[in-house]
Amino acid sequence: MDRAQLPLNALRAFEAAARHLNFTRAAVELCVSQGAVSHQVAQLEQRLGTRLFHRLPRGLALTDEGHALVPVLAEMFDRVGATLDQYSGGQFREVLKVGVVGTFATGWLLPRLDRFARAHPAVDLRLSTNNNRVDLAGEALDFAIRFGDGAWHGTHAQPLLAAPMAPLCAPSVAARLRTAGDLVHEHLLRSYRTDEWALWLAAAGVRMPVLRGTMFDSSALMVSAAAAGLGVALAPPAMFARELAAEQLAQPFEQTIDAGRYWLTRLMSRTESDAMCRFRLWLADEVERVR
């Protein structure tokens, strides 16, 4: 079928009628008469050479052919609507979808986002947080900011920030910690990265105790538990600078370990858009500010 001859009004009438299974309600939505919707659908059926609805005494029922057409049209109209929504004040706003590990989002990115918005008003940034487990393709993300070693299959990874880890706890807990060995008498809060405490304690010359208790899939949540006096967390102090400055948290020991860093990642198969380029360069500038 020639695109220039697509019966768009008829397709819109059919899609609305398919959602409501009623010509009258579809007509109300489209601000036309019931007869106009019925006529448009009949013309579409004639053009396709097949029936799309069974006309029933009290409404409509989709035929198999109608069922096959509905999701295609729904996706098409959704995509057109989403694109039109990107125009604001005569300016096209490009959507940028970024997934961010929660600790980096709250501890580093959010305090700086206003600068990005002011520098790049044409970029419509959509943020989602995760616990470092992210599916770039499945979640239709342009970028994901992750913590680790940078080795993710099929992914291009640009290093952002080092994130040395140290014990963090409530000031009341820190007051009773004289040496690193005292940690074996505390509740050591665990993340899903199970080797981190072993690495830190080995670096501090302390024998690894048996760890028990709650395991957290979010460093931000784990550190919140530590601030509440529920134990000692191992996390990057740089991501909790505000809490440390406000004395909501304490870092009892200077010893740190390097268990990974933060990376800006994208699929190798993903061509970089203008919005992606703007965000990547802005991040690099922001990282340089803190070095």
C-alpha cells in the first residue's frame, strides 16, 4: 500500500472503535458522529478486503484480522504522539533515557542535574534507577551508569569516577571503634557483592568473620541502615559526602579498597545521538570539576 494513500482517518477510527468495542464511544473520543466512525471503518474493511469487526446487537467484537491489526496501529499512534510531545515552544526536545545505579544517582548526579538542564534545555532527560543490574536493550535505555570493572558483554564503557570503599556507620557506632579489629564485634552489613568486606578486612590485616544477617541490593539503602545504627556498611564515602559533612555518618578508618568504579555504558550497536553526545560530554566536564 502506498504510504501517501494510507487511510489515516479510517485507521484512527478503527483503532478507537477497537479499544471501546463501540462505534458511539469511539465517535465521542474522536469528536465526530457515530455514522462517520462506522463509515470510515466500513471503507477500511472494503479496502483491505476483510472484516475487522463482528457487528453485534450490543457492540462490536474483533475478528482475527482485527486483532492482528490493533497492536500495530496502537504502537504507531503512540510513537507519533510521543514524537509530537517532543515539540515545545517551537523547539524539538530530544528524549534521552538513562538508567543510573541508585547510589550514584542520589550521591553524585542529582545535585548536578540542574546544570545539565540549563546547559541543554532541548534534551528531555528520563532517569530510572537500578541496583546495577540493568538491561540496556530490554529497557530501551540510551545509557546506563553502572558500578564495576567495565566488562559488560556487547557494551561500550567509558570510565567516570573511581569509587574507593571504606566502612561507614553512625557516629555513635564509630565512637566505639578504636582499631579495624573492632569491626569483628559489629554487625557488618552486606551487599550483593559478597567479596567486598573480605577485601577490605584483608587490606586492614583483619581476619574475616562469618557474615550473617540482612543482604542489601542497594548501597544507598545499606548506608541508610548504617546511619540508623543498624551496623557498619562498606561503601564509597564520595557518594555520601553530604551525610558525612552533616555528621549523620562517620568514616572511622581511612583504609580504602578499590572494588570497581562508575562507568557510562551503552550498547555497542547503539549509534550515538546528538542528545547522547551532549550528555556524555557534560558528564566528562562534571567529572573534571571534582578532580
